[in-house]
Amino acid sequence: RDWVPHRAALGEESLEELNGVVISKAARSAFEITTIAGVEPALVAVNRLLHAKAMTLDEFKAQAAAHRDWPGSLTTNLVVHLADGRLESVGEDRFSFLAHRQGLVRPEPQVKVFDERGNLVARVDFAWPELGVFLEFDGRVKYEQHRREGETLEEFLMREKERQELVCQLTGWTCIRVTWAQLAQPALLATRIRKVIASRNKVA
């Protein structure tokens, strides 16, 4: 007798047709994911939809606001705060969440680096420009997406190394590279990042 049933209704404004099948719109689906998943997996799903331009952040926020009394919506509020469609991969999504969870200064994603003539020479995954540090996530997707046609893995890695050195020379920043395995040890990774940042402050 103490059970209270809840029923969610999907109005026309939350529906669209895809290949002849009526489905819920991306923003509505994204919101519902946040009510049943943890913050990190929900953030990954939301960021992938934002990056794919399947929805806008305003559309997602509107769904969150319209259903703010739903069970699980506290997770939604945090995802709204952390969501960023500029992130380009699941690895970047997970590192962004790690930085938040571990209390690191929030890094700026997709930072562009220009040479002395104003030419764009690189775009790094994350950077703390004011702290003199940038971070690159090493994942398989990067190797698959950015290898040139006919380029061997060795040639790609050498080109990536030259790119990193150029960024260091142009900016004076220190590079941190992060792997999937390191994401599995968030506290250890955060400690190492803090040490790098602290050493930069001493140099400055």
C-alpha cells in the first residue's frame, strides 16, 4: 500500500521518426540515461551525442529542467554541469570526469597552438595554459583516425613525437600523456599530474 506508481509520458515534442521508426529524441534519451546510469557513463553518453551534433546542450538542459523532479535527477544536474561537446572521444570524456572527481583544476579542451607566423600547427586534447601543462590522451582511436594513408605505425609515432616537441618549443609547456590503463588508477594519476603542475610552479 505504500507504493506510489510513476508513469512517464512521451509527448510529440519528444519524438521523431528515423527510418520509419518512431523514437525518442536524443535529448530526451540522454536525460533518461542520466537517471539510470552513474555519472561517468552518463557523461560519456551525453558528450558523444553532443559531439555528434545529435542534440544541443540547450536541448539537453531543457529536458533536465522539465523533469527536475524525476528520481535520479541529481545525477542529471552533475552531468549538465560537466557536459562538453568539444571532447572528441570516450577517453577524453573519462579523463574530464577524472579531473572533476579528483579535484584537479578543470583543463581547457581542444586547445589550439600556433607558430610564430600565426599558423595553426597543433590542437592538444587538454591544457592548463596558465599552469604551463598540456595533456594528450593516448588511445587506439587517435592512431586510427590520424594516421595518413599508407603511413606505418612507426612513422605515425615519430610524427606524433615531433608534433609534441614542437608544441613544447612553441609554448614552453610540459606534456603529460595518459593511457587507458592509467584511467583505471584515478587517484595515482591525479597525484602525478599534481606533481607535474607543482614542478611547473616552482620553475615559474
